[in-house]
Amino acid sequence: MEKISIETEYIKLDSMLKYAAVAGTGGEAKFVINEGLVFVNGEVCTQRGKKLRPGDRVEFQGMSFEIVQS
């Protein structure tokens, strides 16, 4: 599981996917989220503006990420 370190209170799901280089563009991030391909804490998430806070886990195509505070 890869750790995504943030300095702010939260990061939005679409921004996290771009930051983690899972999605190349905002449009690509929006597409995979809308298609129901992204899981947040074990559940499908279709909200691209979903606020991810430290402790949240994101899964996409076999990749796992955990949000941590830096």
C-alpha cells in the first residue's frame, strides 16, 4: 500500500488520483470515478470532490493508497 502524504486537512479524490499519477488529467480522474472504478474505504465512490482525510484508503485497479498526515 502506497502512502499519500498531505499537509492540509484533506485532499479531494480527483486531486489525489492525479497526485498519485493514477490519472493523467482531471478529465481522466473524473471518468474513472464516474464509472465506479474507485473505492474509498472499501466502498465504490462516485463523488470526485470527496474529501479524503488521514486514515482514508483508496483502491483503484489493484493499487491501494492510504492518506497520511505529513
